Amino acid sequence: MQPYSVRVVAGEVIFAEGDSPSGAYLIESGRVELSSERFGRPLVLGELGPGMLLGELAVIDGSPRSATARALTDCNLTPIEARHLVERLAAADPVVRALLTSQLARYRSMLALLGGGAASPTLSESMPIGDAVVLDKIRLESELRAALDRGELEVRLQPVEHIVSGSVAGYEALVRWRHPLRGEVSPTEFIRLAEETSLILPVGDHVLARVCEMLAELDRRGRQPLPFIALNVSARQIEDPALVDRILAHLSARNLPPDRLKLEITESLVPNQRRIAALMRRCHAVGMHVALDDFGTGYANLDVLLALRFDQVKLDASFVRALETPRGEAMVGAIVATARAMGCDLVAEGVETSEQRQTLHRLGCGYAQGWLIGKPLALETVLAGA
């Protein structure tokens, strides 16, 4: 077993140029000099101090040590096993991993040229990019930025039915992207990509503006009562203190009541209860409603419904599919009763058969959404069917 910490005295060589990489170190205290032999003379490459990593580059690409590390002062070092670094790198975001490996390949080439040798293999030969997955992800991010500029992102409306009356009470806004070459890009793919970057903010603003335009058009066409439109918000949007003010500005500019735009917060975000609670207080103060999306997917416990006063709970489609079993029906019945006791409306997602709808009606579920009720539609189609 490796020691938790090792002591190195001033002047001691920690590893030498050309050594095989057995691991890396975190410098806890002291100073370390890195040097390399160039044309028969030592060349000082740099000096490292507390909080810095030492020897990690050779571990990452499995190359011999490219420099000698010598303690300038007495040092305390925490050893890091090679396999731990490799495991973390393998688990990292593929784009970050590709960028790191690219920089490392250039560094190796530079060292080789400084030593009078040939340059290292080209990036395409040395970088385990993978499979074109990483490059494709980088391209897709760039293309998504361009799609925003070109207005290629389309917002569609999926109807939400009031089960007792059979009327459409509102819609959920769903963003779609038809790429000029790829065709329809999976929302799961590009939304996840946007959430990994700051792109989710302009995407969110684009959807918000379009939803408010849609509500205004429904109002102009005389849709009474005016249906609500539910808008999904991401973790980054929840962190934005100006989000509600921006929503209100869009609504006010079109003379729309705040209660016609509903925010949906996916269950995976509920661990951030403090931020969500602040957002909900702000929404409720101006008359906007907030829904808990994908309820039952494994992140939230019932205490979330106690701690956060959601106006609506959206039951995940997996529960609707389970209605054909006695156990599944009993579970949905319990959730219906819980939502009613909490004063929440319940929307069942993923309703695809009339049998599912009938069972939900019998259990007392208020609203249904899914392909039986209607697929996501362009606004023109919604207006044509009004």
C-alpha cells in the first residue's frame, strides 16, 4: 500500500528524466524544480509549489518522464497511483479529455524539437479521441450556436388534457432542432449538450420569447379561456436571479397574465432546494405556477413535496405504463391521493392508450399528456385545430 504522505529532503531527486511513470504526486509543502538535459546541459523548465501536481503528464499518456524532478526544499508529497489518474481521466467529459490529450501531444512535440529530435506523432495519430464521438460533440456544439443565430430551433406544443371535461387545458413547450444535414437531432442529445455549456441560457431565452409569442397569438385568435404553456427550466436558469424578471418583461410587453406561463422543474434538480424555494417564492408572488416534472424517477422523496410548495406534479410515464398491473395501479392511486392532500394538480405523462386514460380518470387524476392526447405540434397546427 502506498504511504499517505512521503517526505523528501532538499536536493533529493523525486524521479529522473527517462524513468517509467509509476504515479504522480500532490505537493503539500515545499518547492520542486523540473529540469531536462538539453545538449549535454541541464535546462530548468520550471518550479512547482504547494497545491500543484507533479508527474501527472507521463502517467496520462504512459510516456517516460520528460524531466527530472528535484526537491529545492524539504517537501511533503501525497502519492497518487497511476490507475487513479487514468480512471478519473476515463470518467471525464470526452471533450475535456480530448482537449487535455491534444495539449499534451503538443507539449511532447515541443520537448522533442527542443532536444533536437523529431516531432511527436500528429494529433490524429496520438490522441485517443475516440471514435469520432468527441469530434462530433465539438462540431455539434458549434452547429448549435449557429442554429440559434439562424433561428433553426423550433418550439412545438404538446397538449395537456383536463381528463374530466376532455378539453385542452394547456400545452408543454418542447424545443426541436432540424439540422440542415443531420435532420432531426434528438432533443436529449442537444439539450444535454446545451446544459453542459453556457448555451442553455440563450436556448432558454429563445424558447421563452417564442412561448410568449405563442401565448400572444393564441390570445389574438380568441382562445378562451387562454390555455397555459409550461416551460422547462434548467439548473443554470434556476441559478439566474433575473430569470423571473425577464419572464415578466416578456409577458408584460404582450399584455399576458403571469398565470398563463408555468415553469417546470425536473425532479433531478430538487436537491438544490434553496434555489428552487427562492424561485418559487418569486413566482408565487407574481401569480406564476411551478410544476415538478418527471416525479417518481428516483431523485425526490415525499419530503420534497412537504418542503417545496409545487402547484402541479407531473407523474413520470413509467408509472402510467405500470397501470396495467395491480401494484402499479395501487401506486398511482396513492400518488393521486398524496397530490390531492398537498393541494397539487396531477398530470400523468406518457398516456398512450384509452385504457390508461380511463384508469387515470377512475383514480381521480386531473390531467393527462401523451401521444393519445396529442403529439407536439407547430403553433400553426394548434391554431388550425382551434
